[in-house]
Amino acid sequence: MQLQSNSFTHNEPMPDSTGFGVPDPDNHMTLGQNRNPHLHWSNIPAAAKTLVLLCNDPDVPTIKDNINQQGKVIPADMPRTDFCHWIMVDISAADGEIAEGACSSEVTAGGKRNPAGPAGSRQGINDFTRFMAGNPDMSGEYYGWDGACPPWNDELIHKYDFILYATDLEKCPVEGAFSAADVAAAISGHVLAEARICGTYTLNPALR
């Protein structure tokens, strides 16, 4: 099974067009186009019934105090945790693709409610849901793709792992505002194959 993208090369930077946040010379960061990247998958196992797509950033700082603080830095060796940017289930188990910007083409305050996707697919809530929970202008349930927005003072370039799973499930047994953790539990023991591609992103001008 293969997963590829025309938007970026494996282990290379993703374009600013896919970013939730993009560099700004005056304010360090401003909201971006937030376009989902192009993805193409092929060589799906014959026994697969549906596909699941996740995008995860494993490099989010675990200590929040100095995030985006003038005169402060987030050291590269700080402990890190996961942040999920995209969850999609019930994708048809056949070769297919998603065009750049087909599922997301802007930042939506409060989150997208019914993001577009391949026929029959469903999308869960990403981790901007909890990240924005304390912001009265942005809080809400963030369904579908929301792109990279790492701290602009982070000394680590963040990785964005896109993982496609082929499963033996006719339908992923999750409902409502399901999360990446919900999906991981639901597909445990049902994965026939997986494929990965990784992009990188930083808002730190010293690393761009």
C-alpha cells in the first residue's frame, strides 16, 4: 500500500498554503489558507473493506508556559506529545485521492461542522477542539483538517505524520464527535496494512 502527495515531498516542508498559521513579519504568525494537502493512495489490499486516515504532530511541547512568548524559546529537547490534525474514517477501500483544498480551504472560527470528503467518509474532531477551548472567539468542535500551527519560538521543526490504514471493517464503529483515540481503539486488531508519509513545518524564522 502506498500513500503519496503532490503538495509536499516525504520528510520535506509542507507549503504555507496548508498551514493553519503562517509567518507574519509584524506579529510572528497570522492565520493561513488552511488547505488540506493533496493525498493519493494505491495498492490497497484486496481484503480491505474501508480505509482510515489520520494526521498527527508528535512534537507539541508538553510545557505550555513559554509558547509564543517574546524573548522566550522552546528548547528542542523539551518533552513532546501528540496533536491530531485530521481524522477520516469509512473511506472506500480502493485507489483514490483527495485534491489539495478539497476538504478545507480556510480557517473556520469554532471549527468546520460538515467538512467535505470522499463519498461515504466521515471525519472526526481534531485537537484544535481542546486547544481552542478557552478562547471565546475560536472555541468549538473542529471537524476535519486543520493545518500546522507550531509555536513560532519552537527550536524544533515539527513533523506531520499522515497514516492510512486499510481495515477489515465495513464501517468504523465510532459515532458523533469521535477523536483519534476513539478511532485507534476501534480499529485495533482490524488493520490489514498501513502506509505513511511525513511532512514538516515551522514558524520559527531561524529554521525556515
